[in-house]
Amino acid sequence: IADAVKEATDADTKWAPKLRALKADDDLTVSEHDWTDTQSDTSGVRDAGKSYLDSLPQPPKDGSPKDNAAWWNGLTPEQRTAHLSLNAAQVGALDGLPSAVRDEANRVVFDQKHAQYRLELASIPKPPANEWTWITAGRYPVKVHTDEWMDWHRRYGDRYEHLTKSLKGMDSIQKRFDQTGRDGLPEAYLLGFSAEGNGRAIIANGNPDTADHQAVYVPGTTSNLSNIEGNVDRMVSTWRVANSEADGKSVSTITWLGYDAPQSIYKDAPFRHYADDGAPAFNRFLDGLEASHSGGSGTHRTVIGHSYGTTLVGSAADHGTLNADDVITVGSPGVTVANAEDLDVPKGHVWNQEADGDIVPDIGRWGHGGHEWGNYWVVPSDEWFGANQMTTDTEGHSGYWDEGSQSLRNQGLVVAGKYDDVKLK
């Protein structure tokens, strides 16, 4: 027993300081090379200190958000430091952990990936300037890619495109970080991040754990990491309105791009499996907000879906339990169910917006509308669905968050719980 205790003590003495020093450097500038070095440093310490790390309490396998929260709360400060230093991606992805912890972990992953991608992109030759040329095919000239450009594209094209698009999205996220404090905008929290595939990002305005009002927004078709800025801006605008109407109570609005959204309106959006595949992760995230909330009186939570994002919200309610108090559907092509009461919120707490010139509800209903009691292809804009039809003074499918509009104000009022002030059709 004495030998075992000594071995454990030696391990703590040897590895705990190394974990705390992983981010140390010999200057005051954290460069892109420094961030990429942390990845190799972390890997080296992880391999060398495997016996110590294996002795740490591990996250519950396939644990619920409550299980994850209990695991984290049971760790010592040293054990938390070890997991944050060496398992940042894993910690940042665990629903139920405090938002400040997830933010700290995901920012490490974000900074490392940002630096890695910038260095990798710099190492790839730029696309040839002479991309196009003309050839004669039959009687008419035809514009085609040059041989030089085709050779470059075969060697680097796909990777170059992925790096460029991913960095555009990461720069947008960094822009939101840098906006904290401007015009009263609260701290941003990075609750999820991945640059793999089309990318994932979950970004909160204000700390959800202490907020009296939460709003979680699910974007729709064509959403990915590269165009995250527009979706983040929508929740910034919603936060400003809700915060101004909240009578001094705190508000947190969240952009949840935590699923693989359809990327093509014609080839992908008509199919429901994108929503069904993403729904379990959305339900876990909502349950995680419940588990990590530290306010004494709980929180009022609103789910906002736009376009195909409403289909995911409906699928989450249809295949699980939507942990929300209000649901707002915006430009919805259908939510897979035919009745507002099936969205797991109290009667009268489903709200819908359809603007003039928005054709998505009319077209989308044939793929995502609900069916019940002889009513087929029902969408939230239909009277018999049972939603509160909010006034919209914007046009088209993407104007619902226009600054100064009643469309935006109505959403903010619901988020702030000011139901009597919402203007209905």
C-alpha cells in the first residue's frame, strides 16, 4: 500500500506541473507557431504521462448531461486542469459542463486549429492567375480551365477550398470575440467548435448558466462554418432587443450550428434525414443548458428555428423531449408534426413568422409538413397548426432579423417573456 501511495504521489509531482506549463513560452507573443507547438507538446505529455492520465476519472461513456455535470463536479482542481490541458476537445464537447469551462476548452481547440490552418494554407501554392483559356471546339470558341490550373486543382484544390472556407468562418468567430464590450455586447462563449467537414460552431452571447432568459437558434439550409457570421449576427440582434425588454433580467442568445445542415436547396433540403440525424445532439444540448444552469430560479428557454432549422426542432420534439418553454418557427418548410402541441411546450407558446415573398413554407410543406387527422402537409403557417401567427413587416426568406423591424422585435419580446406585447396577425 505504501509503495502504491508513493507511486501515485510521484506521478502527481511529476506530471501535474508539466500539464500546467504546457502553454508556457519564452516570450509574451503567442504566435501561430506557438499554438501549433502546443498540439505536439500536449501529445508528447499525454504519451509520456499515460499512466498518470489513465488514473484520472474519465468522463462517463455515453453519459447524459447530468452524468457529465456530476463527473466534472467530482473532480479535484488538479484533475480538471489535467483534462482541460490534454483533453480540451473532449471537455469542450461535453453537454452539461459549465459554459465557462466549455468556452475555455473550445478556445484552445479553436486557436490551435486556426493557427494550423493558416500555416497550412500559407504552404500551399496560390492558384495560377491564368485559370481560363479559350479553345476552338467545332465552330465556336469554348472557355476552359488551363492545364496549369487543372494540375494545381488536382493537387491542392479540395484542401485549399476547405482551408479557405474554414478560415473565413474562424475569422468571423474571432470577430465576435473581439466585439465583446462594444455597445454593451456581453462576453461570447464558444460552447462547441469543429472545423471538420462543413464545420460546427456553437456561440453564445452572454453566459447561459446565469441567464434568466435563454434563446437557442438553429439555422437552416446552406449553413456551415464559412458563413457562420450571418447567423451569429442574427442572435446578436435578437440579444439586443430581448435585453432591452427584459426589465433588468439577464439574457443569453445562442447560435447552434451543431449539425450537418443541408448544403443544397435542391439536392439536400427536401430530405428529412439531416434533421433526424441532428435532433439527438440538439436535445442533449438543451438538456445540458438545464444541467449547467446555476441560477436559483431556473431559466426561461426559447428555441428559434429558421427554415430547415425548424424541421430539426420539430424532429427533436418528435423523437425526444424538447427542453424549452417557447418555440419560434421562422420561414418554416414544416416541422414534421401537424400540431403545435406536439412541440413539447405549453399550449399557446408556439410562435410562427411567415413574411411576404417567402416561398419556403409553400414549397417545403410537401417534404416536411406534418400529418394528423386528415390534415396533410401541415406547416406552422397554417391556421389549424395552432401557432401564434406573429406580425412580420419584412420580406422574403432572410429578412426576419432586419434591424428595427417588427419581425425582429416580436422575436425579442418572446425571448424576454413579454408575450402581451407581441403583435399578432
